[in-house]
Amino acid sequence: MQEVCTVPYSLEPQVFAGSSSREFAERVCSYLGATLGDTTIIRFEEGNTFVKFGQSVRDKEVFIIQTVGVSPNDDFMEVLFWVDAMKRASASSVTVVMPHFSYSKADKKDEPHVSIRARVCADCLEVVNADRVITMDLHSPQVQGFFRIPADNLHALPVLCACVKKIGVTDLVVVAPDAGFAKMARKFATHLGASVAFGDKTRNDHTEKAHVLEIVGDVSGKNVLIVDDFTLTCGTLADTAKAVKARGARRVLAAVSHALLRAKGLRVLSESPIERLIVTDTLDNAGASAHPKISVVSVAPLFAEAIMRIHNRQGLSELFEDAPESVVTECLRGCKP
Amino acid sequence: MQEVCTVPYSLEPQVFAGSSSREFAERVCSYLGATLGDTTIIRFEEGNTFVKFGQSVRDKEVFIIQTVGVSPNDDFMEVLFWVDAMKRASASSVTVVMPHFSYSKADKKDEPHVSIRARVCADCLEVVNADRVITMDLHSPQVQGFFRIPADNLHALPVLCACVKKIGVTDLVVVAPDAGFAKMARKFATHLGASVAFGDKTRNDHTEKAHVLEIVGDVSGKNVLIVDDFTLTCGTLADTAKAVKARGARRVLAAVSHALLRAKGLRVLSESPIERLIVTDTLDNAGASAHPKISVVSVAPLFAEAIMRIHNRQGLSELFEDAPESVVTECLRGCKP
Amino acid sequence: MQEVCTVPYSLEPQVFAGSSSREFAERVCSYLGATLGDTTIIRFEEGNTFVKFGQSVRDKEVFIIQTVGVSPNDDFMEVLFWVDAMKRASASSVTVVMPHFSYSKADKKDEPHVSIRARVCADCLEVVNADRVITMDLHSPQVQGFFRIPADNLHALPVLCACVKKIGVTDLVVVAPDAGFAKMARKFATHLGASVAFGDKTRNDHTEKAHVLEIVGDVSGKNVLIVDDFTLTCGTLADTAKAVKARGARRVLAAVSHALLRAKGLRVLSESPIERLIVTDTLDNAGASAHPKISVVSVAPLFAEAIMRIHNRQGLSELFEDAPESVVTECLRGCKP
Amino acid sequence: MQEVCTVPYSLEPQVFAGSSSREFAERVCSYLGATLGDTTIIRFEEGNTFVKFGQSVRDKEVFIIQTVGVSPNDDFMEVLFWVDAMKRASASSVTVVMPHFSYSKADKKDEPHVSIRARVCADCLEVVNADRVITMDLHSPQVQGFFRIPADNLHALPVLCACVKKIGVTDLVVVAPDAGFAKMARKFATHLGASVAFGDKTRNDHTEKAHVLEIVGDVSGKNVLIVDDFTLTCGTLADTAKAVKARGARRVLAAVSHALLRAKGLRVLSESPIERLIVTDTLDNAGASAHPKISVVSVAPLFAEAIMRIHNRQGLSELFEDAPESVVTECLRGCKP
Amino acid sequence: MQEVCTVPYSLEPQVFAGSSSREFAERVCSYLGATLGDTTIIRFEEGNTFVKFGQSVRDKEVFIIQTVGVSPNDDFMEVLFWVDAMKRASASSVTVVMPHFSYSKADKKDEPHVSIRARVCADCLEVVNADRVITMDLHSPQVQGFFRIPADNLHALPVLCACVKKIGVTDLVVVAPDAGFAKMARKFATHLGASVAFGDKTRNDHTEKAHVLEIVGDVSGKNVLIVDDFTLTCGTLADTAKAVKARGARRVLAAVSHALLRAKGLRVLSESPIERLIVTDTLDNAGASAHPKISVVSVAPLFAEAIMRIHNRQGLSELFEDAPESVVTECLRGCKP
Amino acid sequence: MQEVCTVPYSLEPQVFAGSSSREFAERVCSYLGATLGDTTIIRFEEGNTFVKFGQSVRDKEVFIIQTVGVSPNDDFMEVLFWVDAMKRASASSVTVVMPHFSYSKADKKDEPHVSIRARVCADCLEVVNADRVITMDLHSPQVQGFFRIPADNLHALPVLCACVKKIGVTDLVVVAPDAGFAKMARKFATHLGASVAFGDKTRNDHTEKAHVLEIVGDVSGKNVLIVDDFTLTCGTLADTAKAVKARGARRVLAAVSHALLRAKGLRVLSESPIERLIVTDTLDNAGASAHPKISVVSVAPLFAEAIMRIHNRQGLSELFEDAPESVVTECLRGCKP
């Protein structure tokens, strides 16, 4: 034990970007003051994805950022290859950073003869020896339990609420589009000092297909914030907005974590009674950023903070429910007022 | 390939009872017309649990019924030992039947520095090589995904609703005690053709501890069915009952899947405005059966049907949402009207 | 042991088709006289793949046919979900039939900092508990060893050679496009009673980019069969054909197992000295089938035979090097002469 | 490699106490000069055990001390939850310290149709990703091999012998209660320079139940030390004591590692010819400590020394057979003379 | 479910012999009336072992008999290759029959910095997916717990005792060579209605190397049966025999399960006071069979019986402690009186 | 985080030698300036291999060097025991250094009913928890993919070519003995600026056994370098040498990575037209070193460099195809000119 020296230990975390999160990863590195790792990603003519990185990761703590988003199969297979390449190159640990994890929606057997696809993904990440996962607003918090490795589930709620507060809406009721999201709506309401309601779709007796959207809870004369975990076509948000308007709501805003919106959704949003939709940047989405009704808050500082704390062997617990003031401020910077 | 003969294959499934489900297992065997396997369970003076079964299970399909209930640690360790003993004795498959799985409540990291205990249990069952799990009304359906082995989650809903219908209450609103159970309440409401509401607990400004229980949704002049997955002290049910009464509800009934009720809960129930509490027999509970306000429906026929279909290589899918009429009738037999 | 009865055992294998092999699976079922299983495959608007099958597979031996072809990530994730869905529905075994396994090309670390993607895929199939794999002409036979589960690697060689013989070319030399395929060329040559040669690309001294394609071995005055495991653009085949022509070869034919050819490749083929290209139908490829220079032999009967033997508990060994005459005949039926 | 800094590395090991070893853990921390970690352990009304710790363990080496003693199922499930919570909170390693491991007694299939419960426990500890186990005097040394992770089995023998020497008994014969413990008795005898004998229970011809306890080996005119690994009721010790007395033994002492003794055992001891029983403190046992015939030696310094050496990356080998003089002295401090 | 037929199921178990147990396997097959499977075993010039079998094992229950004996590394690697070859050829189960498992002696860390080699072997058998192990007289019964798969440990005791009884020795004391085997000696003694004693080696004060072999227990005027699990050089047996002779024993016999004896041991036996050594045939050993003092009892019928019961889905429990009379008779047939 | 200190970290890697690589390991240590670890290796009389090391490896990075060579089963089992012993002694990582891995030849199922023995070995190394493998010139590069742990495959090519260059042969053609090695021959040719050819064995029509060895490619008037991965009897090398001589080749040299040569091979070499055979020292082989036609280059410096870089957390990539000049120089030192 007489002969000792210092373990070589790099000062900054090694962050790499997969093909689906290049912009997000740059925002993370900018917050960290770190350099994004050198990578090559090729989609060969025969369809195979090929990945390669350009520097030694031997005994380094590596973070690979790759949202599993609008091409989830390509995004996910790519991340498996990244982890395998890094582990075979003797990285001491590989943390998979998935700002959005699309397959978290597939979290149960809600009918017979189907797959629990989120568990399949979790097992595949473990079989390639990923060491940890960081993600945000899983469709259900139980998906964390699909992983045996540590899986940190960050929340956009404090950042989204900060944006709502900045906009300055009072006399607020938070509305979940359906009963399944009522529990999350309660969390937003508590954070904002608001009351709560939810949409309840029931079948009209005469015609099979027609549904009546009831609002359970009182919205009359109130300002409404509709909340959800993701939106694709803005259909549910718009229907809920019309229903609360019909029941006497005043201003209607909406906030969702993951903006999968494409052209169709942006059009529906334009035509809806929603005056402002607040989303995060977990998916690179130029169309959403440009839409006049949409405010994009960046959660890259929150992920960057998590990465830094992991690298510095500090706990993450204060990042979960109530992110530090300074981080939230950073997240709102540059966000449409 | 010329020489072939018939694989020896026993006509009836081999059902064994752990110490926590002796009565339930007898009801299952009675439905199946099967004989309960011979078992010895000893709690040694030094505290260790010892299990032994009394017949060969070589190449047999074995079912071990053991609720993980009011002594969940003892119940759960015992079931691990059962599975190990049976697999080491070369059972071709071991199905763990847990009518109640207490640790399914512990399904996420809702605060830092805690365990996801339901996943720990799932992994332990897999490490002893259990082949399948059958249970009922997991605290969240995602817990199914904690298992890699097939895990069938039966539902008490059709049986509980059949009992409600038998009692004959009209003009019904189903009330969830809180936002988290609103989605399930919606399922009961759809089954019963009812509307839906939920309890919303908020903090009074002046004193920290006092909570106001709001009811989101309309209950005035309606009959109410409060629903939940389990009850221990009847506290939440009684509070909700009082709140709906205060808002003009007429008759108040309640239905829960798992009756963990002991003396205190029975007393609270007696003193509450609830006129009838419908529960199942997933936990052996003589106290609950004897209480004048409690109707116990037996889900043993539902589990027996599942066991029979597995043994006969038939699908289980029709047992999940809408159990067959004949099975439901069997479940209600002998239930207090 | 007195009470015995017959294990229920279905007469025909349960075959299902994934989205990439619908046509191939129908040919397999037609050979087997079996009905293709009922399936639903949805690509949701947000990008997630959803799969569901429509009948009970409890304790059944299931075969899911899905080539991992031109969209290998979508094809592969889909097959993982199929296996998971079938195992969770208690199939007694699930055999993954991949007529082409695109990622088998990625079978080694030929440079630092890359992934061995074929091993990643093998591990993912095992983590979802697939029981067996059947595939054809893996890029290298060692890929079989990437699986711990049985993985049968069928060979197109006897079928391709039967087609060559039917065409009736004598005085043949089999030419590998490069040294790496020389061993396989030797196998074709032995089967056809031919000699062997290979292409050898070397760098011209003066200019970095120009390559000279040498032919090692004698082709002058001979008929040539160029062989390879797959072709995408026909570039290599065409270059080799020109080189052997330049060295005095007479007729030039080519045979490859997997036809990934699209428009570009078909055009290159048209303009090349190759008079006939023989391929199999491991990839559904209408363009290739219609090309006047291409003969498509079907290996569906070979796969069907393998499935039938597995279902009947017979060995597969005679299917590997020298497929039975009757099966080969079936494979050539309907093939362009 | 130019940029290096020091890995943050805490000076003292992080020691936590489970609910069964609070006192023992405090003695360990006192020896180490370390602070016991902050913990919350709740047994919920419905029976579930809940554990939570109060500080970050990210990248720390954690030691959780929990004897698996008189409530072995509760103790063991609790330790599984501890390990899971700590690993999910990214502890770099978790060492499970079980001063007594009750289920180590269940180390073989001594009859058909039973479980090897010690192996079940070992597998469960591994499935929650425990990194190492430290325990004492396993019922058989082979139980170490039930673990794939490092499992250190400390021995009480040098401490118990030191206490015997302090008492100062000469002309000693070490007596095992039965043939199965003869090998261990030989080790005590070698350590103490004594001879050896053992009890041999045989069946009397006339009545089935009556046993005759023979003593194989000579005890006449000698002082006797009866040794065993644990005692519950003192029954075996008392019977052996009477038998050696009947064969002319002079003073009779006894030494056992694990004192599971409760009221009944203490009474049996009082009435037996044993003048002194030496035990360790692997189980918190106020009753034993207070008994006039019992001397409790503390093995907490031995465990503390092991923890310190692990934390300092030093070998443990000298702790096994012959613990260092200074540690033994510390173990005897405060022990009844 | 309408279409059912009989699962093809072969009437006789498929038994194969590894290179170390050819003779033993033939005795097993002769008892079973089965044909030994066709095998090729090559030791290539470069040293590699190659194994191949000659018939389809698809969906068959296979038994591979291979003692891990005097060349344990060759024997053990060969058995790993057998299991792998059979599982890759889709055997439905592979049972490894190891009449002797030499590495079972290496069952604990009796000193620091060593391997628990028996656990290494158990894990290797499991990693190649062996389904079950049948062996005899493991060095310690705990080694069963090193396996997660079922591992049946047969006992030679009833057969060896039957041989002793046939010889007809009365007034018997069973002597273990040391304290570690005292427990097993007690079992022999109980079976034979004998008393028990053991050898106790202690160091003489004056010279380090000289040991005095004491006999603990009374042997004067008695006939002695020395028992052990294996013998290599007969050294321990001969020393013990001399010591009991010196203490007045009359006839001296010995019985061991595994006869690793080679020339040296046979010579030592000839010169020792042992009049008869009874061994089994778990190791093919022509030298031992020919020795005038050695009686070889065959345990092949016992293994054959186990194989037959497994194949017929019957329990093995009655084979363990008290083998059926008819089987024991078969074991003694042809044994030197 | 206030309290930090330096992790104890040893300055030099801990290198141990297994019994088959004592000389090689000493050369490695000499290059590293490190001391070879203290080891005891016993082959017990009953055949079992026993290993023990003599110093603490707690939290150390350990390298165990053991060629799996002419006694591959003994060599391989020994290495499993080394890894197990080191991991149980809490080494932080164990790297298995196998200069030659004999079973890498068994890398596929080239006929039915055989084992993929290289995969069996890979899985066994992983089941004992080896952390990394370093080896040289695997029979096929795909064998790397048989490991999930990092497996570095070094190449002798640059060192062998450096030796050829030192000898100074111009106008060179590299000849593979058969088509299977043509790809590697191409790599040698590229490195040496040579052309390429290969041997092609075909069957003569009249007699079954006689083979004609053709040389595909031109060797007339050229100097020839025959290359292969290993040689045992020099038979193939000698036959190829005769065939190229018969076709007008001038000087004939040969180079192989692994020299398994024994007396027979050395004699065949002497009598062959090969004027010089260049081999490495991956196998301790005194006979080869002494042969007048053999030049032994040492690859110990290459392995030592790999070990040093791993220990210093540096990438290995530059060691693979083009080893650094200084290392190659070191490898040639002392090699016969």
C-alpha cells in the first residue's frame, strides 16, 4: 500500500450526441462548458445504422444523449449500438440520456396478446450493459421500475409552471384531458395554487361513435390550464379547450412536456381556443419553436445539471420535484414571453 | 421416431396452499373438483420458515396459492421457498397465485433514497425460477411489466359490479377517493352506466394540518359508490362518504378489491355513513365476513377458472375485463345480499 | 401416475408474419398447408410500432417470420415486440424466422470504437426470451455463435446451384469478388465441379484513388459464375464481370443469396456484362422479380421444411448442405428459366 | 490525459443500520469513529416494510448492517430493500453485513421436496445487486459458495477462545454435542491445546423415543468446554453437560457463536451443570447479557476492522483464523470475567 | 383446440457416454435395456477436445454420462461441450450424469486467495444450459446448493452397507479417519447397528512433523469398518487401520464410495492390515477390480433407476437414503463375496 | 463532499502467470519493469488443479497471463479458477491475457450435432466474472463477438512482416494455404507491397483419397511467403511450399502466429523447401526456438504495452493494425536474423 498515486480522472464529463438529439446535446454542453464528443453516424444504403466515436473513452464516464422520438426504432437501435461500442471500448460507465422515451407509453398489457414494449426497451438497454438512464416525464412513473439499473426521471413540471407564472394567469383551474391524468393535474394545481378538473368522455346513447366530453369539476368564469404529458395532433387539447370554453372558462392555456407536434398539430392548435401552448425542447422541433402560440422552455439546463452532479458524485434528489431557482431561470431564458 | 407413446399427463392441476391462503385455496379446489396438495409449513423456534410438500411433482404443472397479505414478509419468503422446493423437485412449471400482492403498492420511487419494492419482489420470484404469476388488481397495472415471466392480473371489477347490480342502486355516481384512482372509477362507471367524481384533498391556508376534502364533480341527490383497490382502516372511505353526504348524496355504498380490514377499520365502517361495503376474499378475513355492513364476494372461482384454462392450454383473455356470466354467478353465490 | 391423458398438441405449426415478410410467409404457409396467424401491426402517428395477434398461443409452438431487411431497425424492433407479446401470452416456444438478417454483416470490430451490432441483436432476441432462430446465409457462419439459443443457418447454395445447372453452363469457373469470399466460392465450385478464382483490388502507385482489379486465377476462355452473399447496387458484381470479360471470360452469370437491389442496382445490372443474376426471395422485392436478367428462386419451401421438421421433432441436419431433391425442385418451381 | 484531478473519495466508510442491528452497528461505528447513517424504517399498518436513508450515497461505498435473526423474514426482506434503495441511488458498492445469517442453517436438501433456503437468500441478495457480504460462523463453510459475490465468513473462535483462556481452565477437553460438529470442536481443541470428544445419540432398543447420549472420547477427571454454533433453548448444551458430568467431568463450560436464547433457554441454562456460557453479540439480546452465567464477548470490533480494511483496500485474510491481538483485546473489553 | 394429436415421445431414454464413463454407461444401458447413443470423441493433435453425436436429439430428453475423475479438466470440458452440442441441437433437456464429481472436494475457501472450484464448475454447467445433474456422494451435501438447477445426490451407503452385511461382520464399530467424516460414520453406524469412533491427528510436542494418530472412541476387541468418501493412495485408510489394530481391534474392513486408486494405492492396500476394501464403480478402474482385497459393487443400477424414473416422470425420493431392495441386489450382483 | 482524500492506486499493474505462460509473463514483466505476482499452482494426485496467489488484490486491477495451448482443457480450467479466486478476493478487475486461445478454432457449427466450443469458453469466462480478455490472432475475428466483455484481439502481422522485411526478400507473393485464409493473405500482401495467391485442394477423379493441390494465382519466378494462423505438423506449409516450388517459385518463407509445433512438425519443416519459418512466442516452445530454420519474434512487448495502456487508462487502438515502431523493434530484439 506504500506506492500510491492519483487515479487519472477527467475534469469534465464526456458527452456524446446521437443523431436525434444533436441540438439538445449542444445546449447541454453549452451549459456545462464541455465539448461535445466526436461522432460518426452512418445509415448505410442497405439500411443498417453504423455508429463510431472518435476518441478513447477507456475508464471514462460517458453520457450519450439520444431522444427516442419520432423515429423511435431508429433512435433506439442507435442508442443500443452506442452503448455497446462504448462498453466494448472500456468506458467505466455509460449513462443513456433520453430526454423523451417514446415507448414509455407502452407500459402495460391493456389488452391481451400485446407486448409491454417499454419493458422490452429497458431490458435491451440492460443487456448491452448501460449503467444508468436519465429521462423526463415517463408516461407513468412506474416505468422507472422496468429498469434494474438506476433510472432518473426528471420532471418538466417546475419549469412549465414557472413559465405559467411568468405569463401571469390568476384564478386558475388545472384541467386534465381525462381521468387518467387527473393525478398529474393535481400536482400542477398544488404547485400553482389552483383547483382541478378533468375531461370525461362518455358515449351518447343514440349513436355509437359520437362522444360527449363532460368536464368533471367547475371551470365557469375561471382561467384554465390544460396539462398533458405529450401532444401529437393537439386534438385532445383542442377538444378539451372547446369544452371548457363551452362551460364558461375565460382564458385557456396548455402545457405539455413532450412536443411531438408536426404540421397537422400546429394547424389544429392555430384554430383552437388555446391562446398559448407551453412545451419543452426534449424533441428537436423547429416547427413548434416557430409557431406563434407556442412557448418552448428548454430543459437542457436541468439535464446538464443532472449530468454535472453525477460526474461530481453529488445527489440528484433536489432536481426532481423542485428544481433549483437558478436552473429554472436558465431554462426559461430565451423562451417566448 | 417409430417408437412413440403418450406423455404421462395428469388430469387435474396440482394445487398447493401456502400458509396465508388455506381457505381461499380450498375454495379454488372445490370449484376445480381437485384435491389440495399435501403440505407441511413450520415456523421453527429460531424464526426460520420451513416448507415441504408431500408428493412427487416431477414434470407436473404446479400452482402454489399464497396471498402476500398482512404479514407480507413472512408470506413472501415462504412463497420463494415453495417455488425453490418445487423447481428443485423438477416440477415442469410453477405458477405463483397471489390473490393479493401487498408490495404492488410500492411501485415507484415517489421520493429519493427509497426502494421500488414491488420490483425487488418480482426479481426474487424470477431468481427462484417461478414460471408465471396470477394476481388480482395490482396497485397499478404497470407492475405487470416488473415481471419478465407472464403475469396475469385479474380484475375484481365485474364481480364487484355484479354485486352492486344485485343490490339494485340506480342513479349512481362512482366516486374515487382521490385523483389517482379517477381512471379506475371511470371504468366502474362505464360498467355500471354511471357518472364519475373524485375527492380532492387540499390544504387550508391557516393551519398546516387541516385538510379540506373537496368533491370534484356532482353528487347532489345521487346515490354514490365509492371505489378503491384496498382498505385498511376505512378512514379514506368514511371521509369520502361524509363529504358526499355533506354535498347531498343519498345512499352511499363502497366497493374495494382487497379487504385488509382489522378491528379498527370495522369500527370506523360501523360508524360511517356507508351502508354497504363490498369486498372480495383475496385475504382470509373472518372479521370482515362477519360484519353486518360487509358483503364478501368470492373471486376463488375466477382464479380457479384461470388455473383450469392454463392447465388445459386455453387462453385467459376473456377472464380479464368481462368475466363469463357463469363464473360471476359462482362468485356471488353465498354472498350477503 | 394412474391418471393420464394426452397432452393437447396442435396438428399444424402456428405461423405468423411480421410486416416485412408477408409474401414470404404466405409462400411458407402454402407449402405447409397451414393458415397464417391473424395479426395487427400499427405504426402509430408518434412513430411507435404496435403489434397484436388475434388468437391464443398458450402452450403452442409459434413461428414468427420477419426478414430484417431494408428497414432493419423497424423490422428488428418489431420482431422483439412479437416475441415479447407471444412469450407473455405463454407460447411454449417462439422461433424467430429471419430469412435475411441484415445486421449479420456487422459481426466484428474491424476498427476501434464501434459496436458488434450482430451480437447486440442476438442478445436482444435472447433477452425477450426467443427460443430459437432460423435464418439463411449469415454474413459469416460464426454469427451462429453469437446466439446461446439454437440458431439454424440455412444455405441457399444448393438451390442457387440447381438453378445454374438448370441453365446449363459448362466449363465453369466460380469467381469471388474478393479474397474474403474465396472460401464460399470454393464451396460453390465443389458443388458445381468447377474451378475457382477471386478478384483482388490493389492500389495503383501513381494515384491514390484508382484501384486496379486483378483476377487471381485463370478465367480465360471459361464461363464465369460470380458469387456473393448479397448485392445492393450490383457495383461489385458489375466490376468483377468487366474484369473477367477483359481477361477473356465467355459467358458471365452471378448468384447471390439476398437481393437488396433497388432501382439503382437494377440499372447497373442492365448495363453490365452479366447475362443472368440468380437471387432468392428472402426479401420481398417486386422490382427484382420483374427484371429481365434476374431469376428469383424461392427458399420458402426450405424454410417451410425446417419449420415442419421442428414441429414434428425431427432433425434439420439434412437441410443444411444438401437440401433434399424434392425441396429443391419446389424452390425452383416458377423460377424464370 | 493532461487534465486530471482527484476522485472525490470520502474519508470514512458509510455505515447504516437495519432495524435488527441498531446496537451492534453503534458499537461498530464507535470502533471506527464513524457516524451511523441516517435512516427511516417504517412497518406500515398493512404490514409492508418501508426503508429510506437520509443522505446521498452517490458513488459511495456503503455498508448496511442487519442481522438476520429472530424475525428472519422481516430482517431479510428489509435488507433486500436497503440494497435496492442504495443501488438505485447509485452507491458505488453495497456491502451487506449480517453478523448472524439465520437461514445459513438451511444449506442442503436433507430430505426430498424441500428448499435450499440459504441458496434462495444468496440469490435474492445477488438479484438486488449487493456487491459483497460479510457474516460470521455460517452453519457450514460451504454456504460461502452459495454466493457468486465475495462473501467473507468471519470466525468467533479466536475471541471465544481468548475468553476461555482469560477464565483460565486447564486440562481441557472440547466436546461437540454431536458428530456433525466434531470437526469444529477439533479446531477449538487445537487453538486451546486440548483433546476432543463428541456426543453420540443412539436409540434405546425397547422404546422408540428414548435416546441414550453416549460420549465418544474420554472426559473423566477433565474440564470440559462444550462448543456449538448457536443455541436457542440450551437443551442440547444442558444434556451434553449432564452426560459429561455423569462420566466424571469436573468443571463444565460452553461457548457458542450466536445466542438466540430467550426466556426458556435462560431458565434451562440456570438449571444446568454449565457454570459459564460464552456467547457473542451478533444478536442484540438484552436477556442474555443480564444472565449471571453468560459472558458476552463483542465481535463488533472484528466486523469494524473488516469494514475499515475493505474501505482502505487492504486484505482481510489475517482476520479469519487468527484475529490480531489488539482486535481480540477490544472484543473482550467489558466482557464479564 | 379441436385438432389434437399425440406428442411424439420416445419410449426409452436417450443415453450417451462421455469418454470417461464408457463402461459405466454400458452397465446403465444394460440395466435399462436401452441402446447407448452413437458418439465421436476426438482429442485433436493440438490438444482440443471435439465431440459429436450421431443421431437427432430434437425435443428428446438426453442423459450424458461422464465421470469427472482422474483427468478432471479434460472430463469436465468435454461435458460442457456435450451439453452445448445437445442444447444447440434442440434437445428438450440434458441431464448431466457425473457418477464422480472430483471438484466437489473444492467446496469452500479454507484459506484466503483461492477459488471455490466446485461452484465454478456448477456455474459453467448452468451457463451451457444443462437442465439437471445426477451425481453420487458429493464431498459435502451443501454442494447441491451450488446448483440452481435440480442436482440429485445419490448415496452409495445402502449398497456399501449391503456388501458389509453380506460379508457378515458382527460386533462392529464404524471409524471415521478424522473428525470431519464423523457425521457420515454415524450414518453408516446407524444403518449397520454399530457404534462409532474417529481418528484424531495431533502434533507431537518435540518434532514439528511427527503426528500422533489418536482414536477417539473405543475399538478394543471390536471389528472395525473404516469409511471415507474416496481414496487415492490408501494412506489414510492404512494409517487408521494400523492405529485401530494397535488399540486392539480385531478384523479391519474399509468402505469408500469413489476408488481413485492407482498402482501406489493398491500396493499400500496390500501391505495394510485392511482385509477387505469395498468400493463402487463410479470410476472405471480395472486395477481396482482385479485387486484380491477389493470388492467392487456397481452403482450403475442405482443411476439407471434414477434415469428411468426421470424419464417416466416419477419421483426419485425413495432412491436416496434407502435404495429399493431389488436395486441393491442388482448392485451386488457379480461383486466379489 | 468536504472530506476527500486520494484513492489508493498502485503504480504498477499486478501481473500473474498461469502455469502455461510462465516464460511469456516474465518477458511481459521485464518490459513493464513490474514484478510477477506470487502464485502457487498444484496438480493434486487425484487430478484436480489448485491455484492460489500470495498477496492481497483487493481493489486492484489484475492481469492473469495464461495461454490456452497444448493442454487446452487444463489451461482453460486453471484460468477459470484464477479469475474466480481473484474476484472472490475482491480484485477490482481481472483481465485474462491469453496469448493463444486454442479453442478459437472451434468457432462455428460446420456440421450438425457439434458444439461451438469457443462460445462455451467465452461464456465460462463471463460466468466467473472476468472483466476483459486480451488475446492474439483469433482463428476468426468474429470470435470477439462471442464475448460480451471487452475482448481485445492483437495482431502478430506487423511484427511478422517486420521480420520478413528485415530478412529482405523482394518480388514477393503471399500465399494462403487455402481459400479460407485468402483474406488474411491479402492483408499481409498489402502490408508488404506484394501480390497474393492461394492453394486450392481438389479431388482427383480416379482415386478418392488423392488430392491435387492447385495454386490459384501466379508464383512463377517469385519469392513466396506462405502465411497461416498456426501450425502443428508443418504438413500444410510443406505441401504448399512444394506446390509453389513445382510452379517455379524461388525462395520460400513462411510466417505463422502460433507455433504449436512439436518434434514431428520440426522434422517436417527440416525436410521441406521452406528456408525460414517465422513464428511468435505466444506458446512457450523451447523446441521451436532451437530449430535452425525458425525465427521466433516475441509479442510480449505488444501485450505488455496493452497492459500498460489499460492500467494507465489509455486507448489501445493504435496497437491493433500498425503497432508503434518502438514496440515492433522491441519485439524483434534477439530474434534470429
